[in-house]
Amino acid sequence: MPKRKDLKSILIIGSGPIVIGQACEFDYSGSQSLRSLREDGIETILINSNPATIMTDPSMADHIYLLPLTTKSIIQILKEHPQIDAVLPTMGGQTALNLCIEADDKGIWKDFNVKLIGVDIDAINVTEDREQFRELMLKIGVPMAPQATATSFLKGKEIAQEFGFPLVIRSSYTLGGAGASIVYKPEDFDELLSRGLEASPIHEVMIDKAMMGWKEYELELLRDKNDNVVIICSIENMDPMGIHTGDSITVAPAMTLSDKTYQKMRDMAIHMMRSIGDFEGGCNVQFAVSPDEKEDIIAIEINPRVSRSSALASKATGYPIAKVATKLAIGYTLDELENGITKSTSALFEPTLDYVIVKIPRWNFDKFEGSDRTLGLQMKAVGEVMGIGRSFQEALHKATQSLEIKRNGLGADGKGYTNYNQIIEKLTNASWDRVFAIYDAIAMGIPLSQIYEITKIDMWYLKQYEELFQLQKEISTFTIDTLQRDLLLEAKQKGYGDRQIAHMLGCLESEVYNKREELKVQRVFKLVDTCAAEFKAKTPYYYSTFENEIETADGEITIANESIVTDKKKIIVLGSGPNRIGQGIEFDYCCVHGVLAAAECGYETIMINCNPETVSTDFDTADKLYFEPVFWEHIYDIIRHEKPEGVIVQLGGQTALKLAEKLTKYGIKIIGTSFEALDIAEDRGRFSSMLKENNIPYPEFGIAETADEALQLADELDFPILVRPSYVLGGQGMKIVINKEELVEHVVDLLGRMPGNKLLLDHYLDGAIEAEADAICDADGNVYIIGIMEHIEPCGIHSGDSNATLPAFNLGDLVMQQIKDHTHTIARELKTIGLINVQFAIKDDIVYIIEANPRASRTVPFIAKAYKEPYVNYATKVMLGHNKVTDFKFNPQLEGYAIKQPVFSFNKFPNVNKKLGPEMKSTGESILFIDSLKDDQFYDLYARRKMYLNK
């Protein structure tokens, strides 16, 4: 059965701004879905309010509406496009599903004769309404935890009395576990019950008997209209029940499940999926399994849409779930579709893995001072990383090396915990670093049985950890000269980095690298091929590992490397690693456009990144994808293997920039602005000297490395003073202080957290207006300013947290001219090639420079969307020397104003101070178009502008 003939025009609902619980994974699924529909000649209309995504790029859909996700916007679009036949709501997370239900309740789809595809309303309702779901499971004989529904406070109290504690409260129709909690003590129940009822849009909660210590699993399924079902991936949560899957360390394929129980789980999942009604597409089913030999299975929930874990499963298997789910929604069946990686098997062929993947979430608790850092049923992570290895141990190490939290992997870096009580506390109350605390507990000699009792993490995982520690202990008895090849190879096969091995041997990282070269312990690259090498893969999607040499039939000694190097000229783009506050999806947007532009210039493109949620790690974005940590050792080996013309670092945020110095030191060409220029911009002393030589004003400042130096400076600078560490992103650690006590307290705290850091102290320009400009500059010094934005909030609130207006709305000609002149001068003086962002404070008609970043910035995608111009494409071509700035016909189009509006996820941290200041706290953004400054929404923003400034 080929596709339906009645579908010629389809509306896709996006997921809106990024919040904790709903991040880039829906940009990835939405982008894949749009491309999938276009292949079939279907007209696509998209609504999404997030300007930072690839999905809202003009090239992605026929019509894109950057509008708020409301039924009012839906009606506007359906009036403008009466030709729309259907809506696909399963690609935009919970936001899209909830909007779809609201539109259905209001009769909008019926009024405009729009069909729902991919899922039906009954299926959504039965899975989201926990009471309906429970009744259905009982009817079809699928066991669940003892549970009952409460739609009032009184009913909730009755249930608690009947079940006893601990209990789990889950809110209906919410995302990322919003409103959910585990209640251990009766005295906490009232407050948590009220919170759960308030979080649910229908004020309903399900109260379950807590299955603490049970193991948690997920299956990703796809189903077509002929009722064919495939299971794409089994995922095991290393953390037992009680921690949201988005906050759990997860492993694929499942590691500790008996085959008999796995088959039973598959049958149950398929039975559940078939029973919830009509839908053709992707679905995620979650189970709990008892930790004894009985392995009893109970169902937790089912999501009839692509989810965070389906992005992970797609990257883990190489099977593009969102793309295939979209094809199924328009009428194809699984047996008609081809597998995108092998091109020779059908989509009905279930993927098999001959490697292990480990996902570790990335948290940002440091941004939410005073937040409860324990992990529970409400998701708190802002991003995630994925490691691929030949064993669990290798994948675990690669994932920890991808996190960018100044750790070199598990243990062996001198940063572990050594206090017994602290370790026990870390194991008892799971937080962001439990993955490291387990290793530290073993290193301290705490028995595995005790670690198991506290954490209920399966013994198999704990033994894997123990093996790693035993190996560290053994290697530590050697020196670099006496270490044998087999031991070095084993350490590398288990994922230990050269830095960690150097730590064990008491030598330099470079010495370990040289020893590996000498003993031929070298990284090889393997294909992610969906079929465990049973069929030949056509898609260049790689991960690295270490193997023993093999002898071929004709006596040749070789190592099997599956990454074939071509003789084309190549460019490597370094990705931006895991999402976090201050470095989110906007850098992924820039990386993807960088790759596409380099391909247009005739280069073979190579992407290195470890974030499973994004478009950059799609196997068909670049010519070659290396799913590897953006970590020196891994990158260097790929560069040596591929021998590119150069590496692009300025599109991947601080992650990629941090590697610029090392690349330069090793003689690897940086495409675009040189490390020297990047360093001048980061080094406040050199940067200010440059400004001084060019008569450009800047706030008075000084540099301190101790609290004493800071106090001396305070006398010269006058309070208020802005204190900030060097080389950080998203204003990390920045604070405005107003007296000496506050100054000393903050400086001591910062130096404790970042030893050896140079602190910058600036006189804070109280009451100044803040503005910023983004520009493109070429090697000849031609500069084109792509946009000047004025912040509605005063200077002192981080630019990422400000409502920013494009173009500026009340800066006079004199000020605008200074901004233009300063931007041109700074771009040229820094010898920028590519993008630069300059930030200004304006007081008494004088424009002061706050900072300049010669790289892609958070605002570039926003300006590109507002002006409908492909600025990253132009900037990349300039970096590659393929074009000059003067070659492009710039034609920005914007009537009225565009406002970048930050979105916060404070609701995940109820007791946290929500005031804004120089440290960024927003998790995402939306774009708002207004015709004039008389618009009510602008007036509201402007009236509230000073309310949040936190000194």
C-alpha cells in the first residue's frame, strides 16, 4: 500500500522554545519529518515559535509560521491555507499533543475539515489520562503497580491512607514529569499532592504504590496501518525506578534482562500498542521489572509519539525513527520502506547492535542556586550525551568524557571523592555526579553489596565498575617505561583516556600517546550499520574503538578500520557537545549550516559531536559523522586519520573554541579567525589595550587573582562592581557586588570553584542600556553588520536572559553610528574571518564595549530567521576563503520588529531565587513579531524591564 492519495498539504506542530523536559530532540524529529514529507511531494506548513532551530529554517518547509503555539495561531494558519488536508502532531513533543487536543476540544479540526494523522485523539487520551490507561491495561491483562486516580485533594488523602508510604504522585497531561514526586513521609504528602494537582491541566493525579528498587526499561516501537510492528531498540535504565528516565543513565541494548523476560516484555509492548487505538508511527513503552529471579513485569506508561528516547534510539541504532514514523503516517507500510543506512534491507528489519551505547544526562544545577539537586520523578537535566563503544565500560567512559564538566572520565584524574560520609550521601541521594561516586566508593573499598543495598543499581553494573578500578590499580604499579602492550590495550579498550593513564603512571599525556604510537595501540573506526555487519552499510556513521591486530590469510598484519579516507579535500566541523544553559541548540543550528555551506564549496564534510538530540548528529547531515566526544584525544585521532584542510571551531560555541589553542599548538589549521584573535578577545588585558589604541571606550576594569587584589582594585573602581571569571560561557559565576563584604565572599567562592582563574572586575555602569551587534568580516577587512539588537532590560542582565529587539527601538543616530564604527573597528583589529558578536553598554550617549566574541553567537539564528537571510551560510563561505563579504547581495526583510524572548525552566526548581542577573539562566527562546512599538506585548515587556535585576 503506497501513500495516501488524499494528503497533499500537511500541517506540522513544533515543540516551541526549549525547556527542561523538551529540548532539541523535537527539532531533530520535526526536521526529519519535514524532509520525509517533501520527498513525497507533499506541501508542508509548520508552526513553531523557536527561532534557534533548524526546523524553522526557510528551506525546511513550504510555509513557516514563527507564531506562539496557541489555537488562535492555528486558526490563523488554517484560514490562510484552506488547502491543508491533515495535521501531524506527534513530532512536537507534549506541547504539540496538548495543542492538538485543545484544538480538537474546540472543534477547530472539524470546522476546517482537517484530519489527524499518525495518531488519533482517543489514543492520546487513553495514554495521557492515567485512569483510562489503567482501566485499559486491566482489561487487556497487563499488570500495573497498585494505583488510583484522584481529582481532588480529599480523594488523594483517602488513597494515601489505603496504600501507605512510599507513594508516587504523577500528574496527567504533563511533560518531563512535571508535578510528579515520590512521597516517603506522611508529613510531605499534602504539599506534594497539591503541587501535582496544580501541575495537571485537568487537575488529575495518579497515585501509585512506589516500586522502589525495581529495574526500569523502555522499548521503542513503530507500527504501520497493517499492524506490522518493529521494536527498534531496548533501553535499560542503569538507575532503578524512582528517577525520571530523562535524568537516568541509560544503556542500549538492555544488559541485565534474561531472554525469556525480554520476549515477554516485547509481547506485552506490542499488545499494549495495538490496544490503545489507531495510530501509525512511533511509540515509547516503559516497564518496571522486579530485581529478583522472578523478573515480574509491570507497565508504567506508553507515549504515542516520538520522544526524547526515540531520538536516542535513532542515534543508537542508525534507524531514523521520526522519518519512518512520518512515512507510516501518510500511508506507507514498513515493508515498503527501505532502511536508510543499508539501502538494501526494509524498514521492517529490526536493528541489531554489535556495540553498546550509554547516555548520560547533563545537568546545570550551578545555575539554580539553592536548588534541590537530588534526582527524582521530575526531570532536571538540560541535555545529554551518548557514548558508543564495543563494551559497556568503553561506552561509559566515552560518555563521561563527553560531558564537559572538567573530568577526564571515571576516576583516575585526582578529582574523585575521598570522604566516606560524603560518598555514602552521594550514593543515597542520587544527584548529577552519582556516576562518579560509585567509582569512588569502590576505590575507597566500600563493598559492592553495600553499594547495591543503597543504590539498587544492578550488581552487573557494579561489577563492571569494579573491573575498571582493578585495572587502574594494576596499571598504577607500572611506569611509562615498564607498562606492557596488553595492559595498555586493555585500558584503551575499556575507554580510559590517555590523560587518565598518564595520571595512573605519573607521566604526561603526550608520553602515553607516544607509547601507544610506538606499540601500535591505535584507534580504529567502526560503522554504525543497524544490522551488526550482516549487510553492507552505505552510510558513513562511525564510532571509535581499539582492537587487536589480526593476521590475514596471506600473512599481512592489519587492524580492521572501517572508515575509508577519500582523496577529496575535507573540512571538519566541531560540534557543540551537550546542551546546557548558555550553549544550546543555536550552536547546533550554526554547525549544521556550516556543514551544508562547506559542501556547497566542494568540500567533503566531517562532523564530530556527541549529542544524540540534534540534527548535526543525523547520519545524513555531513558526508561523514563521527559520533565521538568533543574531547582532545578523540578529535586528534580523527584529524590524523582524515587529514582535513582545516577545522572549523567558531560555530560550536565554547566547546569547540576551547580546543583552538591545542589545535594551533599541534599545527592544525583553524578555518576562519585564528586562535590568536580568539585569545585576545578572551584576555581582558590584551583586549582593553586594543580598545585603548583605537580610542574605544570601555568600563574601567582590573584583574585579580586573590581576594586581597580584588579589595585593592575595589578602591580604584568604585561600586557597584561586576565580577566575572575568564573563559566561561553563559556568564557562569558572574555577579554584581555593591560592597566589600559581598566582593570578598564572591571572590573566595569563585576561586574555590575555579582555582587559578583570573577574575575580571569591571565598574558596573548602573542604569545603562545594553545592545549587541553581530557581523561577518572577511580576510580583506570587509565588514557587514547582520543585525543590531537593543535589550529591553537594563545592562546587568545577561544578554541570553534579556528580551532583545531587532532592530534597535530608541537609540539615536549618534549612538547607532558609534555602534557601527566600533563593530567595524573591532572586527578588523581582531582580524576576524567569519562571525563576530560585540556587546555594548550605552550611558549618556557614549557607547562602551562590554565584550567581543569572534565566533557564532546565540543571536545569529534569531537574526537569520527575523531577516530571512542565510547568514551562517555566508559566514562559512567567507571563513573558507570561497567568498568575500562583498560577493553577497544582502537583502534583509522585516516589517516592524522581532523580539527574542527568553524562556525559563524555574518551575523545575520551586524554591530557587528567580531573579535575573549577569549569569544566564534561560533554557530557550521564542520569537515574537510586532508591527509597532504601540503593541501591547511590547508595552508589557518594557514596563516590567527593571523588575528582575538581581544585584
